[in-house]
Amino acid sequence: MLTLLLTNPLVIGLLGAATTAPVAVDNEDVTPGAVGFLATAFVALMAVLLGLDMMRRVRRTRYRAEVGALLDAEEAQARGETVESADPTASVAPLVGSGEPVSPADSDSTPR
């Protein structure tokens, strides 16, 4: 059976093609071309867009945490409890153009 398989012209052709000597190719002839450029540009563009999306999400999470801390501090003051920091608006004040803290009534409460 093995002899019949090895004498088959198709098998001999495949084995012969696999064992041929490599052809010398000039390095200047082998380039990625337009497809390689487009693939690299696509990956670079996706990396930039992913970075921008990540920054947006981190910024939104940080702002929500700061506003949540401000609201918690205001609730604690309203109940007469001691506040952990001396100025609960200090972390939110740089976010507002006038330097005044953000009031919950000034912003819409729907998450984005």
C-alpha cells in the first residue's frame, strides 16, 4: 500500500514541490504593498480611536465619582454629621468655569 502511495504521480509532485531549492529574491522586490499599508493604517486608526474612547470613559467615571462625593458630603452636612474632608467641593471646583461647585439641580440626572 505504501509503495502504491509513493509511486502516485500526484504524491511525487507534491513531495517534489515541497523539497525544491528556495529561489533567491531581492529584498527590494518584497514589499507589503497597498494591502499592507491599508492594514497598518487601519490598525493605527483603531488604536487611536480606542485610546480616545478610553479617555472619555475614564473622564466620565472620574467626574461621576467627584460629583457623588460632593453629594455625599452635602447629605452628611445636612444630617449634621462630620465631613471627612475640610472642603468637599475642592475636588469638583476645578471642573466648573467660575470656580463654584456644581449643584445637582444644574445638571440633568440622566446618565450618558
